[in-house]
Amino acid sequence: MFGYYLDLAFRGLRRNRMLTALMVLAIALGIGASMTTLTVLHVLSGDPLPGRSASIYYPQVDPQDISKYVPGAEPPEQVAWIDGMNLLNAKRATRQALMTGGMVPLQPTQSSIDPFRAMALFTTKDFFPMFGLPFKYGNAWGDAEDAGKAHIVVISSDLNDKLFGGKNSVGGTLRLQGADFRIIGVLGDWHPNPHFYDPYMGNYASDEDIFVPLTTSRATHMGHEGSVDCWGNGNGGPEDLERSQCVWLQFWVQLDDAASVSEYQAFLVHYSEEQHALGRFTRAPNVRLRSMMQWLAFQKVVPSDARLQTWLALGFLVVCLINTVGLMLAKFMRRANELGVRRALGASRRALFAQLLIEAGTIGFAGGALGLLLSLFGLWCVRQQPAEYAPLAHMDTPMLLATFALAIGASLVAGVLPAWRACHIPPALQLKAN
């Protein structure tokens, strides 16, 4: 029966090609605009670590002085060196990692490649297993390398391709900041978006090519290029970050269950009370412990203009559907004679309704195909923009399927009223008119 209705639908579409083309175009324009913006929103608001994000948390404590103190205000988003090291060495979570980012001068051994600056992450050993980084060659470092400020490095697959032609470079040497570093690992494919673990280098920044132990980066004076927030008149400052009253490091922990989360929250309060007793903290304990997705929402990593554009595009789709309803109503009512004859020959209203809805769905499928092409063009236009997230605007399989689902669903919704009206015309009137 479905095949028969589909054949009738194609005949109906060919009968008035101008109206059919207008309906397809109306749906395609609405779908094209909507799926372009929805795809961008989907890319920007996705989970960067599927299957892991639920156990990853971002702790915050408040070491600032009493000036400008507001009870209950948000604590600093980063941690100072001493607090980061204290929390790291306490090892109260399953895993914990302290980090910051910067750019490092790299001098290739190959004379054919000019020296350049590479994006680097300075971190601790648990960064790799906690975030599930895959290794193509070699492995990460351990506690001894963190404590010994070892001159070792893990590099990205892209950098390995550029410098070593994709070969196993483990054991090779990389010259960074004027010093030789031994390569111990080459990463596999790992491109999380957004850049959740260090948004201060950019929410959608390029992936790092170099990973160096945090202690080594400080010992070799590698440049920190993230955010720094200092207060008071104490020793140090941005030029002496280890002894300064500044927050500039990101700290992440892995907590595998709700009990561990509660225990770590209590530990942060206890740590703040302890530091207050020692005279380092002057404010009452003020801590936060957000999950990864809560942290991304708090950071508002999805640009507000992306959400606004999505709502505007969906509004445009509604306008297109309203126009489609009018066009379908005109098309179906023109076929009142045909429908009246079919009713007189015994076809039920349900059968006619199903036939007309299948015709509407066919229009939606055609509109979805054209809308997909418009969406791909729209995403290409987005990628030409100077926005940080622009290179990420690509349609994946789920969004491709969603394009056709939305197009067919929207056309079916648009076809309900015209089909119902057409099915309720008394057949006697049409037969008498003929």
C-alpha cells in the first residue's frame, strides 16, 4: 500500500511542478539555515571527552586577601603555584593534574625546516591517563620525571609528521628553548573541542604540539602565556610566579563516584581552613567543585552569537513552514475533484489522509536534499570567518541524518492541516460539480 501511495505522490508532484518547486524551495531554505546554525551549535557544545567527562572535576579555592571581599563571591578560576602543588601532592583524587600553556621556540635538526614557535602544554604525569590521550609511539612520563625536572617531551602526531615524516621518533632529540629534550612519546589522534583543560589559551585553540613536565618548564624558563591574576603587595609577581600572590595554573581531578566528590569537596574546605590557620588565606573557606560539563557551562564556551543565530534560523524555518502550509493547501484543494471521486469509489478518509501525508513527506525529502546542499554551503561560509571556532564547522553523520529527519518531520507537520481539509470535502459536492 505504501508503494501505491508513493506512486500517487510522485504523480501529484509532477501535476503542478511550479507549486511543488516552491514548496521544496521553502523547506530547503528553512532547513539550510537551521542546520547550518544547529551544526555549529552542536560542534561547539559537544562533550569533549565522551565517557570520561562525568568523572572529571575542576576544583577552586580562594587564596586572595581580604580587600574587596564579598561573601559568597566566585573564587578565582585558577590556582597559585603553592596551592596547586599542595593539592597535587595531597593525592586525594584518583588522578590529578596541574597545568598551564605557552609557546616554545623549537629549532629543528633538519636544515630544511626553519625554527618556529610551537604551542606547548606544561603539565604533570596524570594529564595523559586522566584525559585518555592515546599514544602512537612510546608513553608518558612518571613521578620521577616530574620530581627530577627531566628534559623529556611528548609530541603530537602532527609535529612528528612534520619533523620526522611520521616515523617512530621515540628516543630522538628535540631542541626547545635552547636545550635538548628527549622524545619519550608520540600522541595518536586526540583533538578535543572545546579546549576545555586550558581555556585561557583559547576555548577553541589549536591543539598543542609539545607536552613538557611542568617543573621542567619552570626550570628552563619556558614562557607562560595564559592568564595571570595577582593581588596584594607581597613578594614576587608575574615575573616570579612560583613565589607570587598570583593565580595562573589550572588544576583538574578525577573523582570516580559521588562519595569521592563529597569527600574531595570536604577536603577543599579543610585545606582552606588549614591555610587560613597558617595565615596564607585571609578569607573564610570559599570553594567550588564543578564537573567538566558544569565548568564549560560556567565558562560560557559556546559564543552567545551562536545561540542567537540558531534561534533566528529556527524562527526562519517556522516562517518557511507557514508558507509551505499555504502552498500545500492550495495544491491539495486543487485536487478536490480527484479526491471526491476516490471517496465515492470507496476510499476512506484515512486512506486519503495517508496518501497526502506521504506526498508531503516526499516534498520534505526533496527539500531536505536541497537543504543539505545549502547547509554545506553555509558551513563553508562559516569556515571562512575569522572566528576562533570557524575551522570546526563541519557536518558529521548524526547532523546529516538530522537534516533529513527535520525536513521530513517539518513537511509532515506542515501537511497535516491541508491534508485534513482536503479529506473533509464532501464527495457529493465534487461529483455534482462535475
